[in-house]
Amino acid sequence: MSLEERYRRRLLARALALLSLIGLLAGLLIGSEGASFSALRALFDDGSAGLVLGQIRLPRTLGAWLTGALFGLAGAIAQGLFRNPLADPYLLGSAAGASLGVVGVLTASSVVLGGGAAGWLARFGLVGAAFCGALLGVSLTLLLARGATHTTRLLLAGVVVGVVLGAFNDLLTTLDPDALRGKQAFLLGTTGFLGWPSCLLLLLALLAALPLAWRLARVLDALSLGEDSATSLGLSLPRLRLVMVALMALATGTAVAQAGMVAFVGLVAPHLVRRFVQATHGYCLVASAAMGGVLLMGADVLSRWLIAPQELPVGVLTAVLGGSYLLWLLQRRRMG
């Protein structure tokens, strides 16, 4: 590794740490009234700072960072696994499955089970439904692809499962139009319901997925040389690829269950990392997770500040910013 590359890696790490700290402080400052130091001072004067800052703004901001980190990690795994820079965490049917889980619970609440099931549904929650639905989508993809032996077959199976589950999703929405409102809130993405329990779940998922993904990064390095070259190195590709798919499903399912369908974070974060440094997948996985955390934390702060006292859905903001970035990138490459 050259001295210049080491310098660029250190610079990127420091920049991500600084941006994370700035985003955390901005998240504590900005509330429903926007950025206001006088409102912040009033919280300390009337003794409500502990509740507002410690129980609402701080867990929401930290939860947004952890959610973005899981999306960034899943996106880096997907792009390395499929050897495609346009791959995103939703390729294997997890998004359609999570959406189907949410709509299924909403429909069952109002149509099948009636009002008497409200207590059970409140305990089970849309979070659990989204997570189980995401795992169902990935499981169906693996079943249809007959494992994770062939990357192309896995990708095509994910597309098919996404279409089929999306059709069931639309069917349930047709049966119960009242479920459409809950579905829209989930599809638009939101960080407004993140609390300390959500932060704990997100942190546990990140601590489980990131170290294992880093240890298996050599599999992605080998795949970048081609499957024949990776096989010649003695790697058991079907088994290792299955583990990588499981890690991607864990990260995506946990993030989607907590914040809904937040778009483009998992796609853009690895792109930004590769624009700054040229590194092996081990470094890219960790840096993409940190980049995803910074991106979603920044989007969360902007969603609260732009049209305060109202709030933008964070998924809409990430879609606009991420889509604009990709359009600019494509236009630049075309002109180049």
C-alpha cells in the first residue's frame, strides 16, 4: 500500500468520524421547531432536557446512524457478491417481503381478526412483521435459486420473488384500503419511531454482521477476480456465498424493520467510499457502514429542519439526494 493511499484512508476515517459527531450534535439541536438555540436553552430551564434530548432526539439520531450503517454494510456486501456497482440490499426479495409482512399485519388487524386482536398485534408489532417478511423473501429466493451456488440464478430468483410478493402485497391492499396508509408510511421510510430499544436491536445486528463480514471479505476479493479464480484458491464458494447472503439479509431485515424502506443509502454509500479510496473489501465494508451511518443521520437531521415544524419522510429525502447523485455520476461518465 502506498503512502498516498494510507493517507487517503486515514483522511476518510477522520472525516467520517467528524461528520458523525457533527450530525449527532445537530440531531440534539434540531427539534420540531427547527434549529433553535433559544428552544434548546428553554429545555434546560424548564427541566425537560433529559426527556426530550435523552429519550427522543438522542436515540433517534443514534438509531438513524445505526440503521444507515446496516444499509451501507448490506450494500457493500451486495455489490461485492454480485460484482455489480448497481446492486443494492433489496435485490434478494427482502424489501417486498418486509412490505408484505407489514401490510399482512395491518390487513389481519382490520379484516380477519377484528378489533379483539389489537393487543396481540401491538405486542407483535409491525417491526416484527417487517423483519419476518424480509427473512421470508430471502428464504424464498434461496429456495428458488436452489441455494447460493450461482450468482446469476440467485439474482434472477430475487427479482422473481420480489415481483410475486409485490403482487400479493397489492392484493392485500386491495382487500383492505385502510392498510394503504400504514403501507405508505412504511414505504416512505421514517426514523421518527426509533428509541433506545430500537438502538439496542440495531447495535446487536451490526455487532453480529460487521465483524463476520470483515473476516469473510477475502471471499469478495476472490470473487472480484472471477469465480474460476476464486475456486482455484480453494474457497468453498457455495457455502461462503450463503453466509454472505445471510449477513446481507440480517442487516437489511433489521434496518428495514426499524426504519422502513429507506432508499439509496445502501447503494450510494459504497460508491462514495470507492471514490475516495481504492482498497480491498475488508476496508470497504467497514467504511461503507460508517458512510451509510453518516448519510442517513444527515438525512434525518435535514428531514427535521427543511420544512420545520413539519417533517419530511426520510426515505423521500434519501431517494431524491441519492438519485440525484447517481444521475450526476452517470452524466459525468457519459460526457467523459
